[in-house]
Amino acid sequence: MNKSGLGSALRALRESSGLEAKAVARGAAMSRSKLSKIENGNTAPSVTDVDCVLTAIGVSDEVKSEYMAAAREAATEATAWRLIRRLGYNRKQQQVQALESQTGLLRLFQPSLAPGLLQTPEYIRAVFARRNLTEVQLDRTIGARLARQSALYAEDKAFRFVITEPVLRWRIVSPLVMVGQLDRLISVSRLPNVDIRIVALSARQTDFPGHSFSIKDERTVTIETVHAETVVTDPRDIALYVSKFEGFERMAVADDAMRALVAGIRDGFLREQETR
């Protein structure tokens, strides 16, 4: 099966399952029209699209492996943010949630913002407010991102976050909102399946942060750049990102030392707020 015939193969798979297109589209967090275009060969499905559709259909691991191999023929794909905006940021969050539900180990390196899974509602609002969304779109996006965070409490999942210290100081919100955001990091770090580490500015480093990326098991790496989101699926490239993540992870502070570092920065914001 080649990638050009993947759409019709997905349609055949859905029809043999007895599921209606509307139900599969909803489960895959995509519009009915997009699924139709994929099935009719008018739109080439991305690796993420195929993963979500197969999950919505509920195929066996063996069948999923075969279809995903075809999707990964193009090892790297980029989706411009303007296209994601057209899809809808709230729908994008639902799509990410569908993928994360199938992930046992999520590793995320973030040198720019608090990770989405750890963000407070106020922080999320500040992140997406700069994208000129309507109030309704903004509320839906906030709700969808908060819904993703329920995965943090799943006992069968593990999360490893590495965050650089400047993230804790970057003033995209008011001092009071930053206090709440930093308290959120401290509280979530106590969950048994969550490991949050901070790369301190005082530590001697041998690598450069570059950009944020997330690693889902050993399957995919998602990279966020200024103009697009890029998904990498070639095992050789994934290994590079795993190595980079582990390098920063070794240099970062964890557990009580991490919480003490975050608390010290939080207290600085509190003192600043009190003097206003």
C-alpha cells in the first residue's frame, strides 16, 4: 500500500467496520469534509490524521502498524499555523488529545513557554489571545487545552518535562498570574507519574535550547517553529531528539531542588505584586 492509495484504503477500512463517516470524523477530531477529502484522495493525510482515524475506527495493533508504515513514507511533514488556524485551535487541541491518549510516555522540552499540559486557564488565555481569536474561539480553545490535562492523572501514562529557567521568568502575563502558573508547576510535580525538571541558568551547559519539541513514545517528534508545526517520524531523527532531551534532563534540577527553584522565583513575583 502506497501513500497515494492510503485514503481509499482508510475508507474501505471504515466501511468494513460498519462505522459512519460522521462518527469516525468526530472521533478523529476532524471535520466530516476533511475526512471525505482524505478518503476520496483529494487531500493527502498526515501521519497525525492517519493515527487519529485508525484510533477512531478501533483497528488492531497489527493493522494499525501496516497503515502507519504507509503514512510514514514521508518522514517529515510540516503544517503551517495558518492552516491550523483555519482548522480551529480548539479542534487542534482535540486532535492532540486523541494522540496523547494513545501515548504511554510523553517527553517535552520547552525553552519558551510553560508546557500546554501544565498551563493555568489564565496563562492559556494569554498565549492564545495574541492570535486574534474571537471570544468564543478563545473560550473553546482554553476549554480544549484544559481537557487535555486530565491525562496527567492517568496511572498508565508517564510524563517527563524539561523546562529552561527563562520560561519561569518570561513576562507574557502579570506577576500575579505568574504566581499561579508557578504554583501549578510545583503542585503537578508531586504527581507520581510526572517528572518536571528545570534547566537552571546557573548550570554550565554543553548544548543549546533551540526550540520546543515533544516526543510521543518512540513514534513521533512534534516541533513548533515560527511558521509551522513539524512532525518527524524517521527513527534516526527521533533518536537525535531523544538524545538532546536526555542531555538537558541530566543537567536539570529535579524533585525538591526543582520545587525550591520555582518557589524562589514565584516569591519574587509575589513581592513585586505586593509593592504595586
